[in-house]
Amino acid sequence: MCIRDSIDPVGPTDPWAALLPTLDPSTMGWRGRDFYLHARDVPYVFDSVGNAAPTVWVDGRIVGGWTQDDEGHVTLMLRCALGDRQTELVATEVARLEEFLEGRRVPTTYRGALLRGARLP
């Protein structure tokens, strides 16, 4: 599991998930990212100049990225296995986002890399 057990919770202690957009301040606002992203996952979420792709958050940690397919369905690129409850929370957020967008696509320059599960340029 990629969510650290050794970090004290900050903020909500109930399990939660969120899908944040490209360049979101929650993702971009920290030079040191160890407390919310494993170092091995940095190149799959941040490009070579430090810009963030759309991110999937669970319990205060980035666990992957997201984009949309050609029909506007949200596609996840998870960097670790999630537990059943975490998977359920993420699925709820995916459904909420798809309902909100009503088939409209949110453009991102990282779409191709995210769909392939590749490092960002």
C-alpha cells in the first residue's frame, strides 16, 4: 500500500478521496512532496519542470493521476493498489466528476502519458 501508516493524519480523519485538476494549488504548493507523494511516483505525476498532472488523492496522499478518454469518461492511472474502501471512495469521486462534466472534456497536455501510465515529459 502506498499510503504511509507512520504519518499522523492532518485534517479529516475519516477516509476521503479527491480528483484534483492540473496545476491545482494543493498539488503544486510544496517544494518538498514526500509527505503526500512517494518519490518513485514523482515522474508520473509531475513533468520535468515541476508542473502537476491531474491527481488522485486518498487520505492526504497522491496515489495516481487521472484523465479522460475520447468519450469523456474519467480514466485513472493509479500508482499503487488501494484497499476496498479506498477504491470505493475513488469510484464515487469519478462518478461525481463525470456527472458534473456531462461528457465535456477537460484538456490536459498530459493525457497521452497518463493513458499509457508513462512518465510525464
